[in-house]
Amino acid sequence: MTISAANDLVRRVQADPNFIELERKRSSLGWNLAILMLVIYYGYVAMLAFAKPFLGIVFAGVMTLAFPIGMFVLLSAIVITGIYVNRANTEFDALTRKIVEANQ
């Protein structure tokens, strides 16, 4: 494939409505999930800095409240990753197939 043909293919793909939709949806989901994760993470860090008495509440004998909340932070990262992977494997892959088929 020549450079000119490759440039033409890039222009066609970038002009494809399915590509525009894919780019918009993927970007929107990525930013929303990133913001959600940042709020969860920095919320926990802020609690560690400013709400030590609350996080120091002891329950179940020896465990403080900080531990399950910290586990929530870790599990939320896994869930958020799962949400993105699920959308990528279903909706985003379907749009990608449409783009490839339309521009072969």
C-alpha cells in the first residue's frame, strides 16, 4: 500500500459515521469512568487525611472501618475495569467490525 492510498484510507475511516460514533462513545465512557475512579480514590485519601476518627472506628474486634472502605476502593477499580471491558467487547467491537467492513 502506498502512502497516498494509506492516507486515503485514514481519511475514509475518520469520515465514517461509525468511527465518529465509536470515538465519541469510547472517549465519553473512558472519561466518565476515570472521573469516577478519581473521585473514589481521592475521596478515600481525603478521608484518611481529614476523617481519621471516623476511619478509626473499631468493629469486628480488631478491624477498623478504614479496611473495608479501602477494599471498596480496590474492588471499585476492578468493577470499573470490568465495565469498560464489557462495553469494549460488545458495543465497541461491533462498531469496529462495521468500520472495517465498510472500508475494505
